[in-house]
Amino acid sequence: MKPFLDENFLLQNKTAEKLYHEYAKQMPVIDYHCHLPPQQIAENHSFQNITQAWLYGDHYKWRAMRTNGVHESYCTGDQSDQDKFEKWAATVPYTLRNPLYHWTHLELQRYFGITEILNADSAKLVYETASNLIRTPEYSVQNLLRKMNVALVCTTDDPVDDLRYHKQLKEQGFEISILPAFRPDNAMNVVNPEQFNHYLQKLQASTNISISSFDDYLYALQNRHDFFAEAGCGVSDHGLEEIYAEDFTGSEIDSIFNKIHSGKSLNETEQLKFKSAMLLHFAEWDHEKGWVQQFHLGALRNNNARMMQQLGPDTGWDSIGDFQQGRALAKFLNKLDTGNTLAKTILYNLNPADNELMATMIGNFNDGSSAGKIQYGSAWWFLDQKDGMVKQMNALSNMGLLSRFVGMLTDSRSFLSFPRHEYFRRLLCNLFGSEIENGELPNDIEWVGTVIQDICYRNAQNYFGWKGITPTV
């Protein structure tokens, strides 16, 4: 019987062990999509205890705690940080076979050297040990990134963000690149006229541009797109239920904008046309600048109206949606490709039923202009676990080129989530190692090791054009 979480965790044979320890393990980390707060990085924030770093904002853990019968006051409420941690610790034994069980113990080991199994009995010792460490300067957020050999991070930022903390980090000379990503979801949200016009006011304030027409609106957003580019941004991101690809005319969009700007609600057709127009404009700007565009598709968000009203979004009330993805996605990509305005693109699905759809869709628009121009992105959110990662890699292997994959990301709000890159790398090495040992792949360790290093680091470095980044090894 193998010990739990030893040095060969998830590595089921000697070849997998060799591939991981000699090729994958030492590669730097490029985290090209996450939700880390740039302010905390710029200010080199230090947490006062493990709860602040580990439980604040972590809706994965909150969902598990609620399911385990823990009162909301211990998740998002006003209980003490130690009491919240102890409730989480008491929940951990019930997370067996949930990825949280692996992540929890991997993070305790990698950051704090804690090998105890977390449960109600060990909670106090683990809390005190980790908290005593995390409040020291060696565990400031910049040093947490250094500990995980991070070379580059892309945050997720609204067009109206002033990016002051990204600029501050650049002025500080922080050796790990912290770059913004342009996330214009709010600029497309036309469900509520009051919210839309409030956002429009924020856009006016950030650009000093008066907005009274759709052309003004586009001009202001393009101004922010340019501003992000000047700050080093080369990536956009969209979190959508599905791609919007309705036919529209310019006069229709002008009228739709005027209608919502006057405070009137749009019908469903008008909303879809407006979103379709905005997506095309954003995509064309990305292509002009040579950016990479990302589309996270398929989340059914804010399903619990009562808790949404009480706690707001991103607090653990979302699920996988069953949206139809294929036809509109193909239409959207085809329109851009026909106009020679299709940028490098990464597609992420949340519904595993869409794995093969995405893996084959990318082949429709990989035109040989660059290696892996259209990517099938890593397993995301609810699929970001052992089974989901392996299925994503298998779909990509069977229907595309895994060797050109840009690899893993955390998509996390936590500075303690970077061992997910290690988790992915172990699974990747185990896939290749098992097939080598089964005689399904040649025993060419040097070449397979090179491919693994490409997937772990070099493919992303080349794909995004970040060749100047300095690895922290």
C-alpha cells in the first residue's frame, strides 16, 4: 500500500516518476488566468492567520461546509477566524474523494511542511502552526508566489480598473510578472438598465469621455483596451453562459443602446444582438493588438435567489449549465476567421458533455499560422479535479495535439492554490508514463520529457509571447 501524499503521489509507475521528478517538477509556473487581488501583491500583504489566506472567499470550501451542515456564520459570517477554521477542519474528513481533500493536504505540505491529516482533533495544532508561519515576512504574498516558483500571473480586471497596483508592482521591480487581463463582462451586461447605466457612468469617469451614443460607448471601451495594452496586458477573458452570435445591423445596435441608455428594459432578442455586437468588437480589438482571447463558457450562475440577495455573487451558488454551445461558437469563430480578425483563442467548457465538442471545434480554425492558435483550455472550475483534468487531456489527445497544449492555470482567488499546477503535472506525467509502460508509446524519455516541459511551461511562454519573463529558479 502506498502512503498518502508521498513524493510519488498520483504517479503509478517508475516511468511516470522519472518524467515528473526529472522533467516536470522543476519547471516554473505561468498562471495565465486567476483572480488574485493585485492590491495584496503590490502591498506585499501578510495574512494574520491561515483562515484569512485559506477560507476567505473560497466558495469551494464554503459549499462543502454547508453540505456538511455547517451554519453560514462559519462560512461568510462573523464567527472568529479560529472557529471558522475548526469548522472547516471538522468538515475535511467528510470530503474524501472530493478534490478538496487532496488540495487541502497538498497545500498544507507544500507551504507549511504540515503532514498531519486535518480533522477536528488536529485542527488546533494545524491552525496555530500555519498561522504562526503565515504572519511572518517569509510568508508575505510575494514570498508565497516565490515559494511556488511562479514566473508570471495574469489577474482578472474590469475595463474601468485603473490598474494602479499593476503599475506599482512594475515600479517596485518585482521580479514576478503581474499582468492585467481585460474582462469586459460588465460592459455587455444589459439585463438591468439601472446597472448598465451605472457602469456607463463609471466608464465615463475612467475615460473622461462623454457617452451619449453607441459610437461613444465603443470609443470609451476601446480607450480602456488601449490603456490595458499600455500596462502590459495581452490577454482578454470572457465569462459567458454561451457565445452570442446573433445577426444584427449597425442601426439596430444604435437603437438598442439608445433604448437601454434611456432606462428602458431590452427584450431577449435585443439583449442577444447587443451582446453579439460587443463580442465581435472586443474580438477585433484583440486581433489588432495580437492579444489572446479566452472564453469561459457554460456556468449557470446565482441559482439561489435568497442567498444571492443576502451574500452577492461568487459565494458558492453556481453550477454547471446545459447550454447549447456548438452552433453559435462555430458561427462566431467563422465570422472572425472570414474577416481575418480571429485572434489566438482559448476555449473552456464547464459542462463535461462539451469536451469533445471543444476539442474538435479548435481544429476547425487552426490554420497553420501558429502552433496551437486555437486552444482547448484546461479543465475549469467544477472540472478542475483528477477525473476532469484527465478527461480534458484525453479529449485533446484524441482529437487534437496535447503536445501543443498551453497547460494548467489556477483560476483561483487564493495565494495557496498554486499546488494545483503540481497536481496537473503529476497527472500529465502519469498519463504518458502509463502508456510508455504499456507499450502504447515508445520509451523515448528525452522526447516525452521535452513535450511535458513544453506543456508545463514553454508552450504558454511562446503562445502568449512572454519570452522575456524571468523564471524564479
